[in-house]
Amino acid sequence: MATETAERRAAHRRGLKVTALACLAGVAAGLVSSSVATGPSDTLGLAVAAAAIFASMGAMQVVGVDVSEFSTKDHLYVAFMTFSLWFVVWTILLTTGTSL
């Protein structure tokens, strides 16, 4: 019973790390896109989001998450979370006219 609890906690911590890093990468990508892209039609903003997806995988390895165990579903989850947060942050910054 104690082993099940320890395994569940380890899996929960892993999930928290993956979600937090994916979301932080998306927010950072949104801020970078706002500062380097000229507007919403500039594809450089999307390139920043794609780079953030790959960078978040590297950051997960640094923090101790075993990315080699990721399934396709896990990779899609990280990509979706990073893209979603990038989209929300960059949209808010574009609509408010904020420049960084």
C-alpha cells in the first residue's frame, strides 16, 4: 500500500513538472513573440512558439523528467499546452497594444 502511494505521488509530481514547464514555455514564447514579431501576420511569432515546444522538452530533461518514456499523447499534450499559452499571451499583448 505504501508503494502504491509513493508511486502515485511520483507520477503526480512528474505531471506537475510537465504541465508547469509546458505552460511557462508558452508564456515565455508569447512574451518573446511580442517583442520580436512586427505583428500578428509575422511568421516569426509562430517560429518562436515552435522553438519553445522543443526547448521545453530539453528543460524537462534538465529538471529530471524522463522524456524517453513519453508517448505520442504526452508529446501532443506538451505541444498543445505550450501552443495554447503562447497563443493566449501573444493575443492579449497584441490586443492591448503592449510593446515589450
